[in-house]
Amino acid sequence: MTAGRPARLTVGVVSAGRVGAVVGAAWAAAGHHVAAASGVSRASVARAAALLPDTSLLPPDQVVAGADLALLAVPDDVLPGLVRGLAAAGSFRAGQIVVHTSGAHGVAVLAPAAEHGVLPLALHPVLTFTGRTEDVARLAGASVGVTAAPGDEAAWSVGEALVVEMGAEPVRVAEEVRPLYHAALAHGANHLVTLVRDCVDTLERAGVGPAERLVAPLLSAALDNALRHGDRALTGPVARGDVETVRLHLQELAAADPDLAETYRVLAARTARRASDAGLLPEHAAHDVLTILEEKP
């Protein structure tokens, strides 16, 4: 293996979940050989058959032991115990590349493997996965957060090369900021889904529909404008300082769904402060909006 460009590698995937199967398939398309994967659920077996054909299904320790490149694509909370267990089983060997896809962890979690002489890497695709074949193509438009050992430029280069072979864009993320990096992504992506579904559910409760079709252009434009223009994209009654409209919203939401009213209250307060800081909302108007939002029903 030359620095910065991985040679053709034998890949083992633990496990054939939504992320692991897709990343394994992307590396297979780049010329690597996915020899084995682990998966016991019916969904994992079907996913492996679809995305990783002719790949043996084996226990995790055997998958890793036979791999030049071991991909550990398991949930964040499962990863530390898995690494310790594989190390105790003697699955790691010097010269292996061991990659995990957890967003919250850097390479420190791979310390038990590194003690055996492996090259530890954290590669976190910034993408929502369905576990279907179209995800492999979607990787081409995605970024991947790359973390390697501090000061090991050769390791960083290998990680970036593996990302490029996925068809994605590597972005360096320092070890110490991985938890904050992941929190930011989870806040944006996961809570966006919750926000959209709250919007749709409330419209349907009001008898207005089809809700998804109604809001799709609005929400798509809002997301595009936010990414292009930042806080200057803020619109609506809070950003305009329409106090009585905000009061009415709180009353209606409190009657329909008190929990949603509290969510609106918190997000509206953040919106008011952002609008004020961006110069969109005069200080006196921001004060009036925040006063309404702080009133308890």
C-alpha cells in the first residue's frame, strides 16, 4: 500500500446494516474485494445479498480476522464493546486498516485495535442511509468526516483516499471535536425530520391537505435559502416582529398540542435572537417578541 492510495484490499464488513452494506458496496465498485460480512437479521441478510453479492456471512470475529480493511459499521454505543471484544478474541493483526463509521467517536475508541498494530481510522458519511442500492450513487454527492491519529499524515491520506474511492468528499475532523461535530449534524438532520413531521401532522389535524404537497415547495425553498444566505433567509412573524401573530400561534398550538407549543416557543426565541443579531429585527421588536414567548400559558 502506498501512502495516500490504498492498494486493492480484502474488505470485511461488520455489520451489513444500512451504512456498512452501502460503504462496502462503494468500495467493491472501486475495485476492492468484499470477502465477508456479518449479519443475522433478515434485513441484514437481504441487504448483503442485494449490495454485497457473493460475500460470505460470518461471525464478526471471523470477518475481521480475514480482512485487510475491516469496516465496523455499528451504532455509536455498540462500538466500544465491539472493539474490545474483537481485540480480546485476537481478530486484529498488524498492518490491517480498521475503520469505523460512528459520528460521535474519533480514533481513540479503536485503541484496543491499535495496540495490535492496525491503522485506525474514523470515516463518518454525512448522509442519511436507507440501505438500498441508490445510496451507493448518493455517496457521490456526500461528504465524509475523516479522523486519523494526530500528526500521522500518512494515515490521514489513507483515510481521505478511501473516501475518494467511495466517490465522496473527505472533510478532516479533529479527534477532540468529533462529539460536537456529530451533535451539530444530529441536531440539523434528525430534528429537521421531527420539525417537518410536526408541521405535516398539525396541518392534517386541521384538515388541510395534502399536507406534504402543500409544504414541499415552502420547506425546500427555506432550506435552500438558509444554506445560501444564512440568517438573512429568516422570514415570518418572529423575524418581522409581528407580536400578536406570535401570540395567536402560541394559543392555537397550546390548544392543539401543548408539547408542540413549547417546541415552537423555544425555536421562536432562537429565531428572534438570530434575526436581531443579523439586523433583521430591531432591538425593541426583539424584546417584545421575546416577552411574549416567555409568558407561560
